[in-house]
Amino acid sequence: MTKLSLCMIVKNEEATLSKCLESVQEVVDEMVIMDTGSTDKTVEIAQKFGAIVPTFEWGDDFAEARNEALKYVTGDWVLVIDADEVLNQKIAPQIKEAIEKEENLVVNLVRHEIGSSQSPYSLVSRLFRNHPEVSFSRPYHAIIDDSVSELLKRENHWKIVDLPAITLFHYGYTSGAIAALDKYNRAQAAMEDFIKKHPNDPYTCSKLGALYAQMGKEKQAMKLFKQGLKSNKADIHVLYELHYHLGNLYSKQQEKEKAIKHYQKAIEQSIMAPLKLGSYNNLGVVLQSRGDYKNAAQAYETTLKIDPSFITGYYNFAMTLTAMGRLADAVAIYEKLISLSPNYAAAYQNLGVVLFKLNKLPESAEAFKKAVSLYETQNNQLAAENLRNSLKELGIWEES
């Protein structure tokens, strides 16, 4: 029977570690959780789950720390997750099946980025055979991909496969998590140092460029994305990211034709459909802004075929249908959206507008009242007051 080991590095993760380990305890045969200097109850929690907890002095290098943790692993396969991630236990049988196949070296996992409305899914190489030549590289965004590529040049019988189901839920992109970590400065320093030595590395061009874009350093971001594309070394997943990020920058700069071109280039890459959601959605936004409602609607409709729970796709699709005059269809989409996200105040407000246009005044008034109530509950008093005043002017608001 194939033995599966969990391998983690942690520091001050008492808030999330229990939930993480609960999700994997019935799936793995061993837990190796290396502590890099915790001052809270992280070590105590890990030990409570029966983990081996070696310690390591942190040196600002994620790859170094992860490789040190790998030395303690005794299993045939390794599952690497972070404390702000949770394993989807429903797909444990698929994991077991994948690691039993003798030809498999790496199983790529789909990760759901909770809190990221733009790109809710990513692919991560976090499940791999415990092979002596598979190790991590890069000080930030540490990956095994470099070592795997070198190994495949010598031993080409190995296979890299993708597990199509969502395997990990990642909570590191929620606003609270980001605010709690000094992510930007730490990531920037590590990647800038790396790219000085490897200026044409497309992966780092993509990751550091994305960080620059988040920080408002658009010129530096643009330069890196183009640099990554010129290298001609990027695999299809990095190519996707480079084109996607360029599309976002050009869209922000109102260079719509260039944005469309890069979103389409991103969509052309032969990667799993859920990973393309951001490009389809943002392509729709640019097309919508140009008044090309038909193609915008098609882009949004595609996002919903890929992921029937994609809230942003429903909202944008309904807005486009409204602009096209397809009011009854817009109502149906808003109702579906609200069934999935019942506290979405703006959806109720827009639904009220569409119902008003359809002369369904009682239903419209109810939708508007719900929107006002939700805005108030969510402490968005300005939106509540503005909507209330607009409704009074229309004569469809009565004080209770």
C-alpha cells in the first residue's frame, strides 16, 4: 500500500492549523510539520495531531525550508499544503488512485482561491512522488517544477497528470489574511533578488510582475510581463498568466484592443477550463465597455458553463442582458445569483431596476427594500441612503 506523507512548513499558524490538519488527517499516513520559529501554540497543535515537528531557523528562503522538511518524510508520496489551505476530503479516493499508478511522478491539484473574484482557481504541483531528485527551488513561490523538468530529461517514462476536481481551498487571499501578513515586502525582496540572477525566468517575471501590478507599479509590471513572453521558455500555464496579466494592465489603461488580444491569447492556452475563468470574465468586461454586448454575453455565459457557482459571472451576465434589453432573461440570472449569494445587495438593487422597467412594481419595491436592508446590515450607509433617496424621488419608497 502506498504511503502518503503530509509535508508543511509553519510559523505562528494557530488560527488556521487545526482546520487544515483536520481536513487531511484521514487521508495521509504521516504528518511532517516543520516549525520555523513559532511563538504561539502552533507546535502544540501540530503535536496534538500526531505530527513529527522538527524545527528550522528561518532564512527568508521558502525552497530551503521546504527541502529541509522533505528530509523528514518517510512516505512514498508527498502532499504539500499550507496552514491557510483545507483539503477537499471528497476527492480522497481520486488522490489514492492517482498515487497508486506506477508511472505518475507529479499530480497537479486544482486550488480554489477563496476571496479572489477574478481568478478563483489555480493549478499547483503539490502532490508528488518522494523521489530523491525532486526538490523545491526559488526563494518565494517555491516550486518543484524546475527539478521535475531536469529529471524528465533523464527519465522520460514518468508522467505528470492533473487531478480535475477541486482539491484545495485556499483562504490566503481573503482581505483579513492579506492584512495580517507582510506579504508584499517579503515577496518583493525575495523575487527581486532572484530575478537579478535569472532575468529571463518567465515564472518569476509573471509572479513579480503580478505583485508590481497589485502595488500600482504598472510600468515595472508591464516590462516584466513582456520580458517573460520574449524568453520563449514559458510553459502553457505561465504563458496563460503572462497574457492574462497583460490583458488586465491594458484594460486598466483603456487600451482595449490590446487587452482583448491578450485575453484571447490566454484563453487559447491548452490548460484546464476553470483556470481560464478570469480571462473569459475580464474579456467580457472589456467587450461590454465597448458596447459589444453579444460577445460579452457569450464570454460571461462561458464562465457559467465552466463554473455554475461563479458569482461574478452571473452579475456581469445579468448586467449585459439588461443592456441588450433582454429584461426577462436578466431577471432569471439575478434570481439565480441571489439564490447562490443571498446577501448580495447590489444584485437586489439591479434586480429592482429591471423589475421596474418590466412594470412589475410590487416586486421591484420588494427587491429595492431588500437591497437597502442589506446595505444597512453591511454598514454601507452611504449606498443605503443614496438608494433610499432615489426611490423616494421615483415615488416607490414609503417609510415604514
